[in-house]
Amino acid sequence: MEKRAPHGPMVTPTPGGARMSETHLMIANSLRKMRGQSIGTAGAGGRTDQCHNGNGLVHVLSLSASKTADALIDPKLVLSWLMGAIGAPVFLIGALVPVREAGALLPQLWVARWVQTQSIRKRFWAIGAAVQGVMAVGIAMVALKLEGAWAGWLILAAVAVLAISRSVASTTYKDALARSVPQGKRGAVIGAAGSIAATFGFAYGASMSFGVFGGVSVEAVAGFVFLAGLLFIAAALMFMQLQEDATTDAKENAQAWSEFFQPLFTDRSFQFFILARSFLTATAFAPPFIVMVTVGASESSLTRLGPMVVASALAASASAFLWGRLSDKSSRLSLILAGLIASGVYALTAGVVLWGSGALNMWYATSLMFVAQVAYQGVRSGRSIFLTDMTQNDMRLRYTALSNTVIGIVLLAGLGLGGVAHFAGAAHALLLCAVMAAIGAGFATRLARTECDGVPQ
């Protein structure tokens, strides 16, 4: 039967037409594979299983190195202790965590609009990791050479630059992950890296606790911060080996601000995700309050703090991979379970302090910290994989930046929990965290199911 082409004269298909089309497709495929691309039936992104496996290894190695570096330069413990040891003013020490957390999240809107015009994203993660490495090396040098307020200001400035660099890496990572690792394997990649890094963090904390390196000193801690810098740089070099799918269309144009913010008002699934993630920030706020109700008034606070630090690292090591695998099956379920577990452990901890003995046994508190950190790992895994799976390539960067910016504001608002702890006690702050986590789990039940949950969006 004759058919009319959309534009042109009537044509009659020939028996060899299909074979010619297949031949043209094979030639085009071969040419594009030579350029690191493919079309046709090679699978999502046109990548072979071998390429996917190689990308998975690159992700695991790079993330393991960067996450281990994060543990070695943790501002809540390591940098706070280091700045106190070199005589930095207390108000500078208190500014470390807010500067680092807000600096890593709030700039992401502007970073996203800039990166959005680029077709390859891996280089931005690598640049962010490399700059973090340079700043970590600088912090180590300052700690070894200077003291007092000048040293404190320089370290805080380095932390600010490090945080902005972390913002660049965080904004682009999910996009690079989605372009290089197929859905259904991403949680395992992130989980494996988290477990490896947590194992090294556990060894680090245990070695310091038992004085393997001659006890805690400025020189020893600065040496570990220097090592963190080298790990960041190594992660950057490894990540550049990633085989990433470039955008097939022309470079994306940065949207107007009104269009950029549009998903916050039009995408109902994204709105529920923001609400769930906002309330589940309780899993980040709560651990310091558990420490307060356990070791705050103890004369042997450093001795009692050690096992809790080890418990935190052990929880991450034991659970990160398992949460990753669960998130591959259902990231929504990971968020629900993690929120419920967190709510229960916070309520139990506060209940023992307020209506029980009024004090926590060290080993009981260590067990509670372990469970609390397991829940925290579940939230991290679930939110990361859900956002990666729910969005398309052309929208993922924008959604990541929007969600992280909103959470940055929520984290600043969370300073109010510190006021509650100051005036009413840490146990009451924990009760609020329990309520927040439960509400977050409730909102997570309203999230849309991704394809791996069995129901396409």
C-alpha cells in the first residue's frame, strides 16, 4: 500500500527499506560510540553494562574518599576541638557549624543556574572536591603555624570557602549520578561508599580514643585534617574518570527566576518531598541533644563521649549499604521507616530523662545513639535516591538546588531548638525532634512512587 510522506510526494516502501534503516542505525551507532555516546537499543543513556560497572566503581571510590575526608574534618567535633586547642575565640568556634551547613546549601540556586548551561556535570563536582582539599590543607597549615584570633578567623574563612565548594559538588552530584549509573543501582553505589567511609571513620575515632597516635594533640589532629585535604583532591581526580552522558540537546538556557521557582508551587510530589525532608531534619538536629543529656554534666564527659562517637561511626558503617539497597527498591519506604525509628528513639530518650531516672546509663545512651544514627542514614539515603529517581535530566539540577536551598533555611530556623534546649533542657528539645520526625514520616507516605516502587509516576 502506498503511503504519503509528511512533506513530499507519495512513496512506496521497498522490501529492503527496513534493512537499509537498520544499516544506517548501525553506522550511526558505531560513529557515536567512538565519541563516547550511543543510540538505539543500548539501554538507558546508551551505556553498556561494562560502562555502568566502571562508573559505579568510580562513584564508590570518589565518594568513599570524600566522605572519609568529611569525617576527618568534621566541624562539629574535629575543627571545634582544633580551634579551641589553638586558642580561637569561643564565638568563632560557635560559628563553625552554621557557616559550614548554610554555606553548603544556600548558594545552590545560583550555582544551579550557572551549571544548568553546561552539558557535562562531572567537572563541577571535581572542582568542588579539589577546592575543598586545598582549603583542608590550608586549615592544617594554619593550625600548625598560628594561634589565637587570627588563626580562628583564617580557619573560619577557609571553612566558608570549603562550604561553597561543597555546594557546587552537592548541586551537581545527583545529576552526574543519574547520567552515569542506571536507576535501581544508585542506592547501592551511595550506600557502599557510605559504609566504606564510615568504617574508616570508626577506625579514626577508635585510634584517637585509645591513643594509637600518641594521644590527642594539635599536631596529630592537624595531620588528619591534612590527610582529608589529600583525600578530597584524590576524589576529584578519580571523578574525572567518570563516563557521563552529555545532554543530547543544545545547552540548556538558564530559566528566569519565576520559572526556576515554579516547581515549588506546581509540583505536588515535590512539595510533599520538601515537607517530608524539612521535618526529617530532626534526624540531624537530635544527636547533639542526646550527647547533652548523657555527658553534659559528667565530670568524665570526654570518656563518655568516646563510645558515642564510635557508635555513630559504627551505625553508618553497618547501615548505609542496607539503606541504599532498600532505597533502590523504595526510597519512599526508606524515608517512612527512618522517620518512625527516629521518632521512637528520641521519644524514648527524652522519656527516660524526664519521667524516668533522670540520667542515662552510658551504654544505654550509646545504644540509643547507634539507633538514632541508623535512622539518620536512612533519611540521607532515602531523600537522595528519591530526588534522583523522581526527576528527569533537564529538571534534576533545578529540583536539587531548590530543595537544598529550602532545607538550608530550615537548618537556620532549627537554631530555635538550641534555644529550647537552653531554656527548657535538652530532653524537651528531643521531644520536639520526635514530633518532627513523626510528621516527616507522615508526609513521606504522601510521596509519589518511583518506577522502582512498582508504580510509574
